[in-house]
Amino acid sequence: MSHPRKNKNQTFWAYIYTIEEIIPYAQNSHLFANQPPEYAAHMLADYVYYRLKPHGPVRLYIVGYEGRKGHGMMLTLGYPNQDLDAVPLRLLRRAIRLFRARPRIVIQDGKSHWYKSPAVDENRFDKIRFEDRPERKNCSWGLAR
């Protein structure tokens, strides 16, 4: 097992999606197709959380995006300042299978409440912030925000 990174800015691994990105998946699923769009998106995020919860430390947050992107959901894997190879292997494999992608690194932007993560489709960063405490969690990070 690798040791946590010696980094003064908090980092963690996560899957981050805007509500608009989640809605089509929720509406196309047979589970939430009859629900209002935003409600279906939140239900799908809860569903994914509960699928991953037994396999390791996960937390589900509502996040706000800088600019006009609005808000979204973020599912974190593992603990802060943990290398990806230290995330429980079973949890990581299940998450990659569900999302069909590896998690993104999320880095605290200086000492502010903003975090940044490399955007999936461009050479830029998405800037996000936590809207509140985790919606769901099965672990404690023991850190003040």
C-alpha cells in the first residue's frame, strides 16, 4: 500500500458530472425513466453510490461549477491525498466498470473552497466547489473544509 502524498493542497479521486450530463443516463435507464429529469439524475447518483458503497470508502456530493455550468454530482473514491493505487482495488474496478472511465484527480485550488479537475474533453480545468456536506458517505475524512 502506498503512502498518502505529501501535498499541502487536498487532492482526491472522483467522478464528476453536471446534472445535464446525468439526466440522459437516468432517463434511458429502466429504473428512473418515469421520474422528472432532475429527480431521476439524483436517484441515479444515489443508485451508483449504493452499488459502490460495500467495496470501499465513497462519498457523494452535490457540487457547484464555476461559470454557467450550474451544479452537478461528485462521487469520491478513497481518502484525501491518496494515490490511485491505494484506492481499494475492488472499489476501483467496480467504479471503472460502472462509469467506463478512470476517476479524475481533484485538487484544492490554493487555500480556497474551490477545487479544480482536468476537464475530460479539453485542455482546461473544471472549477467546482462543495455545495454542502456529503449527501451520502460511508467513511470519515477527518478534515475541515
